[in-house]
Amino acid sequence: MASHLLSNFSKPTNGHVKDGKQHDLERDVKNVHDPHWRITSDFGVKQSNTDDWLRVATEDQTGPSLLEDHFAREKIHRFDHERIPERVVHARGAAAFGHFKLTESASDVTNAAVLTDTSRETPVFLRFSTVLGSRGSADTVRDVRGFAVKFYTQEGNWDIVGNDIPVFFIQDSMKFPDLIHSGKPEPNNEVPQAQTAHNNFWDFVYLHSEATHMYQWAMSDRGIPRSYRMLQGFGVNTYTLMNDKGERHFVKFIFTPELGVHSFVWDEALKLAGQDPDFHRKDLWEAIESGNPARWKFGIQVIPESKEHDFDFDILDATKIWPEELVPIRYIGELELNRNPDEYFTQTEQVAFCTSHVVPGIGFSDDPLLQGRNFSYLDTQLTRLGVNWQELPINRPVCPYLNHNRDGAMRHTINRGTVNYWPNRFSAVAPAKPEEGGYVDYPQKVEGIKTRMRSKKFRDHISQAQLFYNSMSSHEKKHIASALSFELDHCDDPTVYERISQRLADIDLKLAQQVAAQVGAPAPQHASIANHGKTAKGLSQTEFLPAEPTIQTRRVAILIADGFDPVAYSAIVAALKSARAMPFTIGPRRGAVFAKGESREHGQGVKPDHHLEGMRSTMFDSVFVPGGADSVETLRKNGRALHWVREAFGHLKAIGATGEGVQLVRDACQLEGVRFSEGEDVVSLYGVVTAVKTQPERLKEVFKMARGAANFVDSYFWEISQHRNWDREMDGLAEMVAY
């Protein structure tokens, strides 16, 4: 049986052959598009009418409905019970299937086969989420993002239940209910939804100073990621690894995206929450459906057990990072997401993760946050899904599994045999020996006093908050100040915003004074804790651009109206597709738009993907305006078209224009210091790339991205690849445009 089940694990593939988990799920999949299906009841009887309740009626009169109609009652009964309890946290999520592949064995520190066998390709399911909001909240709110991975290994399921931020608000899991209560909508009026901009949250984090480091991360650009595909994942907690020599190492797990780490700007995130609240889940789905899998490098930070106490911070403290200068990241694998779920509820909603799900070779540390999570995650799945939640298709392992657990609501497994306990006279279903793959707990020596306390290193709550802030670039520091000012502006209790303003002085006095001035608090004059001035690598997002410039999966809006330049339009569309970007045509209407010289009677025109009022620039990474005198004249008279360009400029996005299109961009963004092309020259300034006279051969499908390149496509694509033009913001130009 074991060899039969393990044969479901495929050899490394290009995604065209089903992996072990896909094979496992197939037995529960029913294809609604199979023409042979007819509607049946849940007990299998084919139904001839599901539109009308059985009732007493004539052609002239409708009488009472009959309770004997079981089909109708079953349909309503099932509808009334469709919902299960929503997750208390991480309720809103999106997920995808994929695989994990080692590039280097970590056998020197662990004997976990998933981390040592480089020939394997392990199926995975990764669920992203926001933390505070309900299932119906928006994707783009400022929040921590969940990054939970289920590895379906040959030794059992291994779950890394992480976030996109490497630290957490609290050190001890006992404080988790208080933390979440403070962040959730206030109890008297149930507002605000999915945000921390209110009195209770900031009251809590002031009074609980260990949260200081974490809220610096949350107020940074990390709190508003551009895409699930463009954020890091961290295991957060400290786990352990055991090797064949019986040695133990402490470990942290890290995932770094191939596309780089990128974020929205705040105004953009705010608008998207209303304009397209599903932006992140759609972005992930569309990328995978278009053949662009999401990829991350998988890394580990490892500390030998003998060096546990060699640092000025406690390595078991979840509010602390392990600085890379002290503990380098060792990248040993790759994770790829390449298949969307078949059904949201049965897979993305019913998937259940547990920090306690580990496989042989991986264990737990005494991290006090992890210890409580190990209890809580198991407990919460019982409430949401019932005692047999691990038998649900998305949660069950792909390796053989059997034990003496029995019964309970919705039990699926049928056990054949006469005993359900151990030991038994048949030696049936016996414990596995270590050499058979049985899990062995590390024989850790423990000594101490039973008490409610943490070690003294846990009491430093400020030094790493300073380290994080010191490591930010100028524009990232500006964004943190703006985020704090926004949050505290929504706090109407002076005690709250005055206290936080003073606490910020312990991180950076200038920051505290900036925020205090904005929110109306007394300006702090001194810090109670001096800033140590140290920085660390790997904290600023500016360090995480892709290895090579790329615009893969970037969404580019092309604005056209009747009379557009077909040469420039077609060339840019072809070049974008060649770069695996995603061009979208936007017109005044979604009906056909005709090119310059094209007959309306005999031409086919171009059918836009959307019209100007149906989309906004917030939903794209860049805006391009091709020439065509009539097209541009129409757009120049359209306030929404001008707003598209102005808003993209205000959000620091790359803007490109050729021919008469340059005039539209000039109208929208004519500011002192911004120069535009006047002739054949390609002008690239502050991320705005223009060329009035561009020869067709210079709008090429083959390109080489380069900053300030003489070729329009090369220069424009380079600006898109940089994600945003921060100089535009830092030089004050963005705030001079009304958007």
C-alpha cells in the first residue's frame, strides 16, 4: 500500500504532469462542465424540476406549498447551512497550488528528507491573507499578510504558518487575544473594519512596548504590498533542525520573491480598496492563468545550539529578527505556484494550517509565541471544521496515514479490523521505529523555576525598532511618517496620539516631531533611549529588486481614442507581450475604436479591454499614450483621461508617450523641472519617457532595458521595471499634481 501511494509523487516536471496532491484530490473532483451530468439530490436521485416547489395549484390559482417536497427542503436546507465559522484572523485569503524543489541539500543541519533530498519535487498549497479584516473586507488595506505553506511531503504534512513580516507584535502567545481584540473593530460600534487606525490598537501597542518593532514594519511599505507575488514570506517563529549526528540547530525560514519586493503608495491602496477590493486575489489568479507562475527562493537562517546565547537579543523572541550580518540567509530551494484552485470553499477556505505540523528532522524551540500557537491552531480548526478536519481533501496527507483515532462528526475513513487501540494482541498499527521513519523528539535538557516571566533579553523592546528605521531609505522613512500620521489622525483620544508621539522619539526624534506636528500632539524634545545608529541589510525593500530588470506580469494601460497611431500602438503591444507584461487597451468606450486612416464602415478597429470609467490607473503599473492627432485631441478634452495620467504621475508610475500623445502627458503633468521630448530625441525624466518623432524601427519587439537608453522601448521598459520613480516624490513633484 505504501509503495502504491508513494508512486503518486511525480518526478520533477514542468507543471504538465500531475503531482501527488493533484492525484489525491482527483478522487473528490466532479466536473460541472461534463455534459453527461444531470441534477440529482444529495442522495443521488435525478431531479426533473428544481425551479418550482411542489404545491397545490391550478392554471388559475396558486395554492399552498407542500412540506412533503423533500427536494425543495433539501435545497433550502443546504443553502441555509453553507457557511462555516469565519477565521477570527486571516479570514480573507487567496491561494494556489505549486511545488517546492531543493537546490542544495541541508543534510549538514537536518535529516528531514524534504530539506535533504534534491531529487524530490514536493507539492505545496500556499494561502495568502490579510489578518484583521473579515472575509468581505478589501485586499489592499494596511495590514500584515499571512503566508502559510502546506508541504505535502512523503513523510507527512509540514506547515510553515508565516507572515510577510519576520517579527510579531507580542512575545508571549497569552497576549494574542488582547492584541487581536485591540486591532479588531471597537466593541461599542464595530468600526473600523480591517484597519488599525483607531484608539484601541494604538493604546494597546503603547502600553505593550514589545510591539514597537512590529508596528514599524506594519507602518512601512511592507504593510501595503503591490502583489502577493511580490512579498517575502517568513516563518516568524524559531524552529529547530536535527541531523543524523544528533545535533540540534535553531532555524528561521525565509521566502524571497523572484519578482522583487514591491508595494503600493498609500493613496493608491486607499482607492483600490473601493475600486477593486479583490485586486490581490485577481492579480495572483490572472498571473497563473496567463502562464506566469509565482516563484520564491527558500532560505534558512541557522544557529547551532551551542551558540544560542551568543547574541545581545534572545533568539527565541518573536519580536526580533536575526540580522543577516550575524546570521546569513542560506538559500537552498525554490517554491513555485503554478495552478489555481478548482473551488474556493473546499480548498482555499477549508485548508487548515498548524504550526505543530512538522516532519522528522524538524522540531520546536522554546519560543513562547510558538508554544502557544501550537495549541491555538489545532484548537481553532476544531471550531471551524470539526474534529475530522484533517480528512478533508485539501488537508489530508498524500503519504499513507492510519492510527487508532476514531469516530466524531463527519468521519470519512472506514477502518476494517477488530481493534482500535494500542497495544493489541495482533500488533496491528504499531508505532513506527526511528529507522522506519518514526518521529523522534530531541532529548532537550530543561531546568529552571516554574514562574510567569521571560528572560532579561526579552525586555529590550526598542533597539531593533531603531535598527529597522535606520535601515530604511529616505522615501521609506517618509512613508512611515505619513502612515503613522494617518493612523493617529484617526485616533480622537489625545492620550493615545500624544503617548505614541512620545514613544516614537525613542526610535528617532525627527520622526516623532514630524508625526506630532501632523497629528496635533506636543512635539517631543528628547528621547528617553538614544538611537544606536546601526543599520542592517535585508530590511529595506530597495534591496529586493529582481536580479535582472523585468516587467513580467506588469499591467500596462494603453489609452486610445478614434484616430490613434496604429504603428506605435501595435509595436508597444507586441513589445509588452514579448516581455511577458500584460497590455490592456483603454478607450472612451468598449466598442471598437478605429485607427488613423481606418474606415469605420469596412475596418474592424480595436476593441478595448475596458473603458475609461470602468477602470482606473490604480489598477495598472504604467500608462502609455500613443500618438494620433484625432485620438489625442479627444483624450485631451476628456477629464477622466487627463486624470488617468495625473493619477499615475502622482502614484510615481512610469508613463510613456509617443507622437501627439506627448501633448496629453504635458497637459496632465506640466510642472517646472519636468521636460518632454520636442522631436526625435527620447526624453526620460522622473520616470516619464516621451518621444515626439519615433521611427517605426525604433519601436521594436526585441529590446534591452537600460536607464536613459536612446531607444524609446528600452528606456520606457526600464522605468516600468523600477516599479516607481521615488525621485518624483522626494523632489516634491507628485504632491503638486491634483489626483
